[in-house]
Amino acid sequence: AQKITQTQPGMFVQEKEAVTLDCTYDTSDQSYGLFWYKQPSSGEMIFLIYQGSYDEQNATEGRYSLNFQKARKSANLVISASQLGDSAMYFCAMRGWQAGTALIFGKGTTLSVSS
Amino acid sequence: GAGVSQSPRYKVAKRGQDVALRCDPISGHVSLFWYQQALGQGPEFLTYFQNEAQLDKSGLPSDRFFAERPEGSVSTLKIQRTQQEDSAVYLCASSLGTSGAQETQYFGPGTRLLVL
């Protein structure tokens, strides 16, 4: 069975600083995908970044990067130059390779950005 | 184009009432998923459609929960005889359905259900 663990219930960061949100995963699959979503207080899940298990390079999307360490089964999200609008809940998720496989989510980390 | 939309955004039901939650996926998306998100938790899978076919309903918590997507686009999640433990946010997500793990699921804003 697949499992996602996010051990940080809450994180605090000041504007313009970088922050790392931790995510470890457990799976017996060889092929899988890892995702990060942002959920503001409005409730909508916003896709941020994707990393495939066979990707050799760490994924980057603007201020977001994914620090993927396959041997350690970790997929940490790094947000550079934090902004007040980054305050939200962040979820790490994974899914198998087969089409139609559902996402398995962690419990999330609440990020608070202060000025 | 437009994103995934869900209605109603909020629903208050008395225990024992039936409710119906609607999801309009992104046009052309073959795959549609329903998730349930309890307060302070991550979403949990309920059911999956490929076009009109419900291929996986292993996450539905009881036979009071029923989902359909009769024409392969709009989907409805129905909960019969609602219980207080059904109170949660119900999220719908859609994806193209043409590729594997890298395929992104796009979520709607959710329906927040409160059962009194």
C-alpha cells in the first residue's frame, strides 16, 4: 500500500525567505508520480509541481522546486522567496503509474508567511 | 477553458436527508475522481470514472454513497440518509485520462457538507 507522511503540522516563514516542506513516501511500486498541491482557505486544491519516479532531474516550476531523493523516499517542496499569498495548506500526494489511479495524500502542512 | 466546477458550494442537511452533489469537469477530460476531505485531513479517494464507466468505487464508505456520470461529463455524488460523520468537503477532480502517473488531476472548489 502507498503512504505519504508529512511530519510538519505547521511551518512559519518570513516574506522573501525560502522554506522547505517535508514529505516522505512509501510504496512498493517501481513507477509512480509525486505531486504537491496548495489549498488556500477558499478550499480549492491548486496543482503546484510534479516529479516522476524515473525523472533524474529535480522538478522546478517558478518559485517551487522539488527536492527528490529516491533512495530516501523523500520529495520535499522548496518555496523560494516566500510571499504573503503563499500562506495556505500544502499537501504532498502520490499515485501509481496506471491511468485512473487515485492520488494518495498526506495530512498536509500549514504554511504561514509573515511580513 | 473553464476549470472544474462544483455545486452547491455549501450544503446543510438534517440527519437522514438525501443530498446530491454535482461536478462539472474540464471539457474533454476522460477521468473523473471524487474525494472526501475531513476537517484537518488530506483528501481521501471515493470513486473513479473513465467516461461514463465507474471503474473503481472502492473508497465509497457505505452503500449510502452512490455516484454516476451517465453521459461521461457531469457527475453526481449522492448520499442517502445522511449521517453526522458524512460532514466533510467533497472534492471532484478531472484529468485527461490519456497518460499515466504524470497526469495532473485538476480539482474543483469542493462542496462543504454539514449534517446536523
